[in-house]
Amino acid sequence: MKTYIVFDLEWNQSPHGKEESIEDFPFEIIEIGAVKLDEQFHRIEEFHRLIRPQVYQQMHYVISEVTHMDMEELQSQGEDFATAAADFVRWCGPEAVYCTWGSMDLAELQRNLKYYQIENPFKNPLYYYDVQKLYGLLYREGAKPSLDVAVEELGLLEDRPFHRALDDAYYTGRVLEVLSEDPGAEQLLQYWSVDYFRLPASREEELRMTFPSYSKYVSRIFPSREAAMADRGVTEMKCYMCGRTLRKKVRWFTPNQKIYYGLANCPEHGYLKGKLRIKKVDDDRVFVIRTLKFTDEEGVERIMERKEYVRKKRSERNKAKRKRQQQDVQQKAVRKKKKTPVECG
Ligand SMILES: [Zn+2]
């Protein structure tokens, strides 16, 4: 039987900031809360564990303020992470569809598993529902409100606190249940998210997903941004309705080297606007998320304007740079002139 596992984690971090934080392990999970929903999104079971910290032995003040958890409670009632995680995965079962509020929890769970050298139990690629994204798509034109705001807006508020793992999982499950009862649910539930903790290892593993209103491509890892932008698979624009490779009307341009915009036209299906997001893996390496979406004349105009703006800014910057260089040369010449008589004398 297919079940939905709606889960939430609380984690702690170094109370002394980044310098005393362990690389690759910035967040230590201290609580797992989850509800299991049946195929109709009705709640059938709950799961809850506290975890005894082994790395960060002091609470970060923000974490204790937000969650009201303290070290004593965790030390006396918590289990070690490996045991709790194994229990959780067993409880979820093999047919679990994971659902979270936002996109961080699955990644942090995997990062903690990796730190303790526990084998990653999840499917790869790992598709899941980001309930915050679904809520935003249906009710907020894509905006992403916090869980307490969504709960308030839907009138689901009950006498349960926020920011503890089980309560947040419970509320996220309730939001998902409401979404599933909406007339637009069938289409909404086609908007799977994919987890980026494990990225495609080769060109063959790269991901291509088509949703009702856009398409998404997730690249493999490249040694640099330049290498990514030199790859045809990254920069091509194909119509996701008919598969045609399109000629670009506006070639990829970027205001900041992090996001690129482009535009193409399918003779059959119309204008397609593209966005490339360059995501850092570490200091040099990157991967790319490309989304393509159909647009109208107005959308085309906006892209043209943005391109013109970026061009203008760049030319202003170049002009200023040339001017600075010129001034440098002039100043050097003046200094030289002043020096000359001394040197001659
Ligand atoms: Zn087409």
C-alpha cells in the first residue's frame, strides 16, 4: 500500500558560529517527528524520537528559543542517531512517499546519515512532495509562506504548538490533506520535487521532468561554471511539448553569473522562456537547474527589457573601468615626468 510519510526534523548547530562548526555537518538532528497518511491522505500513525547529540553538546540559543528544547531533555531521553534513524526508515516502509514543508529536511537527514556512515536508504533519484511549494502553487501564486501562516489561512489552528517536529509534521499533513481535497489536486500532485543531495553522476543520469506548466532539467556536476555553460546539454532549449530543438531568440544572459535568462520560439507552441540557475556544490564545482516555461508577448517584452538593462549596466561598468585605467596611466606618466629631472640630475 502506498503511504505518505510527512516528516519534520529539528536540528542544532554550533553555538559558536561557523569557525567551530564541522564541515559537511553543520546541523545535528535532535528530533524526528512524522505522521503516516493513507492513500486518501488520512492520518493513520505517528512517529516521534528525540536524539541525543554527539557533536554539538550545547544548544544554539536560537534553536532553544524556537523549539523550547534543552540539552538535559535530549541527554536523558534521546536515543543515538543511528538507532532512531533506523527505526524511522523501518517505520516508513518501502512504499513511502516522503512529504516535507520546504526542501531542507530530506537533505539534512541524508547529510546526518552520511556523517555517521549509514547507508543511504532512499531511492535515487529521490522524488518527494514539498508541501510548502504545493500550497504556494495553489493559493499563493508561487509564494512560499511559513507553516504557521498556511495553517492560519486554512483555519486549521489547533491547540498544538509550532516548531516541534511532531506538531509541525502533523500540521503539514493536515495542509496536504486539504490540498488533496481541492478540485485542482490531481494536477497539483504532478508537481514532484526532486532531492539534490545526491546529484546525477553522469550525462545519462541527468534529470528531465515535465510538469503541467513548466519543464525542469537537473544537470550532472561540472568542475566550474564555465564548463557548465560550455555544455550543449545545459544551454540547449527544447520545446517540452514537441521535443524540437529551438533556435534562441535571446541567447543566455546573466545579471550576476548565478542566474541566466534566455528565450526561444517554437513554431508550433510559441515562446518559451528559460532560466538557468547555477548552484554551488563546493568552492568550484557547480550543477545547473534549467526551467523552461511558455510565455506570451508581454513576457517576451519583459525579457527583452531585462536583457537591455543588463547590457547597459555592463557597458557602464566597462566604461568606468576604462576610465580608471586611463587615469592610472596618466598618473604614472605625471609621476615619471616629475621624476625625470631628478634622475637626470
Ligand atoms: Zn513545440
